[in-house]
Amino acid sequence: MFKTARNLLLTLLAAMPLLALAAPSAHEVVQQTTDTLLADLKTNKDEYRRDPAAFYQSLNDILGPVVDVDGISRGVMTVRYSRQASPEQMSRFQENFKRSLMQFYGNALLEYDNQDIRVLPATGKQDAERTSIGMEIRDGKGVVYPLSYTMVSMDGVWKLRNVVINGINVGKLFRDQFAQSMQNNRNDLDKVIDTWADTVAKAREARGNS
């Protein structure tokens, strides 16, 4: 009996490092990333307002590792255009897309003024490959804006695939913009890729004025 108990204890002790190294859940990834992002913004907000480029770089450092840039980029391009793209074009679009995503997200965050932002508790049984994590943003007037992150599991690591902000599906928004830009530029994929940041900026400006 003593030998069995000792062997069980040794087995548990041997497994502890593996438990400590277990990959975080989708909910934990969103919570940890949000906490890191808001702490960085609180500390450096004045600097970032003077130098937005520094903020975009910080966003990339914090968000980059948890964003499925390849999956989102292909979704924005859709199969119709991604199949036409060369590896070089795909890589270039991913880089331009990531930069525009950080600017799109960053410009909204720079308006953040200590509102209440919280990650909602996970509910129900979670899918092992894909799940949605809900958040709420409460402004100074008490108005609550819902936000949802679509997370996908990639080799055991959870990454962001899409965002829905107050009913606006960002993935679909970018997809529609890409299709419109292809139409405006007579299906010139290189031109659409090279002007992608301008396309997003104009759409953001139009939405802000509407």
C-alpha cells in the first residue's frame, strides 16, 4: 500500500511541470491579452497620442502572437482571389493587412478613457476547435457595447480569427472592402494590396462621418 501511494505521488510530481505548461484556454488568452493591452495603454497613453506609430508597434507586439493573420487575410481575400495570389503577393497582403488591422483597432483604443471593459465568463460547453469569447465595453454614459472574439485552435494554441464590435462584423467589413477595391481597380491584385491601408483608412473615415 505504501509503495503504491509513493508511486502515485511520484507520478503526480512528475506531471506537475506538464500541468504548469498547459496551453491557456481561449478565454484565458483573451483575458491575458486584454489585461496586458490595457495596462500598456494606461501607462503610455500620452506618448501614444503623440506618436501613434509607437502604439501600433506595441499593439503588434501584444496582439500579433495571438492573431491568425494568415487565416484572416485569406478570409478577406476569399478563395476567389487568394487562389490567384502568388506566395509573394499573399505575404505582402498579410503584412499590409496586419498593419491596417493594428491601425483600425488602435485608433479606437486611443479614444479609450477608462471605460469599463470586461471579458465575460465562458458559458456552456466549449468547442475544442472554435469558440466565441464575449466582452462588454461600458462608456462614460453607461451605454454598453458588446464585442465578440472568434477564436480558433491552431496546433493547440488559441488565436483570433474575427471580431464583431457592436454588431459590426469586422471580417465581413474588410472582405466587402477588398471585393469593392478589386472592382474599382479592375482586378489588379497588386494595386489592391499596395493601397490596402488607404482603403481601410477611407472606409474608417466614412464610417466615422456617418
